[in-house]
Amino acid sequence: MPRRGVTVGKFYPPHRGHRRLIEAARSRCDELFVLVASRPREDPPAAKRLGWLQQMFPEVHFILVEDTYPEAPAVWAEVTVRELGFTPDVAFAGEDYGAAWAGEMGCGFEMVDRTRGASECAGRTVRSDPMGHWQCLDPIVRAYYARRVAVVGAESTGTTTIARNLAEHYQTVLVPEYGRDYYEDRMRSGRGGAPWTTAEFVQIAERQAEWEELAACLSDRVLICDTDPFATEIWHERYVGTISQEVARISVSRRYALYILTGTDIPFVQDGFRDGEHVREWMHERFVKELRARDKAFVIVEGDPITRLKAATEAIDRVLGLSRLYRPVGPKELDLITESGWSSFPPRLEWQPIFYPVLNFEYAARIASEWNVKDSGYGAVTTCWVRRQFLDRYEVHQVGGRATLEYWIPAEELTAFNAAIVGGIQVVREYGSRVGAPRGS
């Protein structure tokens, strides 16, 4: 006779500890049922958590239960049997309450992963600081918590350039512009002169949203979007001449932490596909007006690429509460980072009173490839997220060109710097030769 098991939890949100619980329970029974406790006004809501769990474990039966009962084993035993419609053969739990709960149901009990260190990935801890506990979350859950930044603007204002630069700076995923591909295909197929239709813009908005959801699962705390369905609304107005409620319905469901609006201060470049310079100012003003009317957080970036990137990253860092920093290292420092479990940079030597993390990859790469390689034959660029609450104590120093920016952290404050690192240290680029160099967390 098949062995039917049950476990229960809030999964608020689902995290690595929950995955271990469900996987272990599933491996010990023929059929597993999971009760998902739900209360009103939870974020993320129970329906979304249920959907995530069903995608993560399609072979498991999940049942949504309103959590209106006292936390008493006898009460939850009655609720469990009622919701299942039968008495399970075995109950699984990762905490001590499970034995009493199973006893009240009259079934067997098996403890799962008792020593997993619950505090590391406890639901309350993850909810209060998802950015700091990114490693606890499955990709599908990360997509919910990732801060999404949409780069929008009129034609030939540098949207794609800064979107790519931002994705590289943050070492995260870039969502490309589907509408651009669609437009170029339209032109090449000989349909360039045909009137645009609302159906086309609906398709563009839907596909852009689909690409975004797929990319969000792979993002590292922030997702850079080269346009969004809101921008598609503006383009619909430009080409069709009216506001589309169908496109607006897609747009209104999207969540973005920040919009980066590119200015019209750079020269217009005709690439053979663009509509023309005469509509740039009109579109820019439409973006400004609509972003304000919808109370969206946005920043306008102007100037050369360095100036634009600096303005954009400063705005994004404020939203995240984190900054992406870089540190060029040689083999000895990398060995010490490895020994720390990729959690901290080593103490400074007596003749090194300052620790110098830098603000961009290019500067770090130049030091690693030129100075570190010359000194030891090998150099690496490491990167980490650091909390703004700590960094705001310090000034940013420009030590050469406008892109050579760094923090000066006194050696005695390096321990505090390490404590402000979120998610560990990683190697993102190597130069020279070193066999078996470690990569990081």
C-alpha cells in the first residue's frame, strides 16, 4: 500500500530550508501532501507562494489552509486530517512540534534536517532582508524580490548603451528590447510602410514582460530592463495615435523600483531603422509627464556615458541600499579570501594603512591586469555587494580620470567593512596565469 506523508508550513517565503524539508520528505514516502498556512495581507501573498511551490515541486500535492487556528498540535492534527480527507501514514517536520502533531493524528513521525541551522534561512529573517539572504532563495522566488530598473527614453538617446553598462556594472542580467527586434524584422520583411496596429503593440508588451520574468530568475538582486510595457504605451501613442487600454493593462501589473530616463542631449544617430529626430523631444516630454502622473520613481540621466552611468548607479544604489564594489587582488590576497570562506578581505599589513575598494570594473581590471600581473604573474578582479548604511560614512575619491573612483577605508575599519558585505565575494575576471584559481561564493 502506498505510503502517504504530510508536512505543514507557512513557506513565507519558500527558502532553502523548506526545499530541504520537502525534498527529504518526498524521498521517504510515495505521495507527499503539504499544507500551506495562509493569513491575510501577507507579502508575498499565499496564492503566489503556493504557485511557486507548485512549480518547484510539481509532483507534490499542496493545499492552501487559512491560518486562523491556535498553534496547538491537537488543533492542527484535526485541521490536517480534515483537509486531507484521510489520516496520513507519516508526518514530517524540521522542528520538535512535529512529534506531538503526528501523535494527535495517530500516524508515524520523522524528523527532517534537525541540525540545518534554521536561523540562517528562517522565513522572518529572509522577509526582513531578502537582499542579505539571496542565497536562501530559489530562482523563482528571487524574481519576486529582485529590484527591477527600467531604462526608457526616446529614439537615439542611449537607452541600450546605458542598460548594457548597468548590467555589466552590477554583474546581473539585462533584459533586451523585444520591440527593437520586432521593428527590425518588420522593416526587413517589407512591412515597414504598413500602419501599426494595437495588436502588434500588445504582442510587444506581452513578450517583453515574458522575457523579463525569465531573466528575473537569473538576476543578482537587481534586474536591468532595456524598456518595459510602460514605454510600449508611449510608442503605441506615437505610431497609432491613441492610448491603448490593452497595452496599459499589461503595463499596470508591472513593478519597477526605478526608471532611468535617458536625456536628448546627445546627437541623433540614424541607423536605418529609426523614425527620426523630429519626434525625440515630444517623446521625452511624454515620458516625463506620464512618469510624474503615475508617481513613478525616476531619474533623468544626461551627459557622456561616464556621467550617465555615475548618475544611474547612484540612484540605483539608493534604491537597493547596496553598492556593487570591486577589488583587484593578487594570488596571496586571493588565497586569504578563499580561507575566509569568501566572506572577507584579509587584514592590512603594517605598511598598508588604507583599504581601497573601487567603484567600477574597468578601473579594477586595469589594476589587476597591469599591476598585479606585473608583480606576481596573476591578477583577479573580485566583487561584492556592500551595504550603503556603512559606505555612507565615507567619501568617494577620484584619483585620476573621472572613472577612477575608490573608497579609502582605514585599516582599523576593515572588519566593519567585511561585516557590511552582503552575499560574499566573487571573482569576476582573471589575468595572467594561475592553475586552479578559486572563483568565489
